[in-house]
Amino acid sequence: MRKQIVAGNWKMNMTKEEGQALISEVVNMAKDEVKANTILVLCTPAPHLGYAKRMFQSQANVFLGAQDCHEKASGAYTGEISAPILKSFEVDYVILGHSERREYFKESDELLKAKTDQALANNLIPIFCCGESLSQRQAGSGFIEFVCGQITNSLFHLSAEQFAKVVIAYEPIWAIGTGLTASSEQAQEMHAALRKHIASKYGELANEISILYGGSAKPSNAPELFACPDVDGGLIGGASLKSRDFIDIAKALK
Ligand code: PEP
């Protein structure tokens, strides 16, 4: 069975005190309420990474994630954080190619290819984001090819052994932080297309790759989204800042 994952993307939110409170609530609730085979990932702003891991060391299914890494291993890049630095803080996962970074920081498919290589070289599991804009969706055709193209351009240079470590997150840009959610039919259509696309390059391995849905997921819509055969969990923004909502979303997993 594919890994079932609910990852929380805190984005640029949470002071230290707020972060500590949220983590301890999530860990306590996870102990009692979340299935042992459900993987929870907390993708915090970088300053939280130093202490966060110690707070859930006793909880085997809770992991630590960063929200980005640099494409180089080290150097004079003020303000940036490399994959080796993240690994030294025992980070497990790293979000790459979030649409906010693609838009505000002009991250290209080519740059994300290099970031993916850095993440994998340092034993970080990339949560690789892809997704189409509202205008691409409204054009009515070509959006599936566009999203598959993002995967081709940034990931299809990987060996099968490397690709097996990657988690994909399909995040329609029009659904992120907008309150609009893809319908379960729209999510399933894209997830199945992505899996077929991955199979065209990596064969059977495609059935082992976890593909998460992201975009205004919440406790009320998670059960329907997660019931889709090709949806293996979620990347959760706003709702990951509330422990009750985040855990209720995780409980909706198959
Ligand atoms: C995200 O930023 O990855 C995301 C899915 O955000 P939200 O859940 O708030 O739409």
C-alpha cells in the first residue's frame, strides 16, 4: 500500500510560543487518534526546525519538514538554507516548488530540478508541488499536460531508485488559500493522469508513489477527497495551523 501522508505547510506563520503549543497539541492528539500507518509531516518555518524534532521524538509517525531548500550545498547565499543544513537538524521532508515560491520567487522547473537533486543527495524526501493556474483550468484543455510537464521537466531525469523517494503534491493554484477546493472528480482526474504519466517513464513504480492533494482541504471535504483511489493524502495550508482541524483531516485518510 502507498504511504498515506498528511503534511502541514505552516508557511510564514507561528511565533515560537505558538509553534510549540501547536506541535504539542498535534503530537498529543496524534497519539490517541491517528492511525499508526498515517504519516504526519509538520513543515515549519526554518527557525522552528531546531527544537521541533525533540518535541515528537517519541511519536514514530510524526516527521519534520522544511518549506524549501537551496539548489547548492553551501556558499555565499545570505538568508538561504541548504539541504545539508536541513539534514543536520534532522529534517525528514522538504516542500519543493510550492506555487507561492514559483510565483513570488520565480522558481523555474530547471531550478526545481537542481533543488530536487540537492534534497535527494542529502536524504530529504521532496514533497514536489505541481498545479495549474485558474486561467489554465478555465481554458478547458491543456492543463493536465501542463502539470504533467512540470513533473517531466523537474523529475524525469531521476533514476527509478531516486524517483521512488519523491512525494508529489498536486495543488491547483486556484484552490490554494482561496476557499475553493477541487471537486473529488477533478482531483481524481489529475491524480490518475499524473500516475499514468509517471508510469510512462517508470512503469510499475508509479503505483508506489504517494500523490497528495492540496488546496483548501479541511475536515469537511477531506473524506471525499481522500476516498479517491489515486489521492494518498494531503498538503494542508491554513487548516494545519489548527490542531483539531489538522488531526481531523488526518483521520479522514483511508
Ligand atoms: C498550501 O499552501 O500548500 C495549501 C494547500 O494551502 P491551503 O490549504 O490553505 O489552501
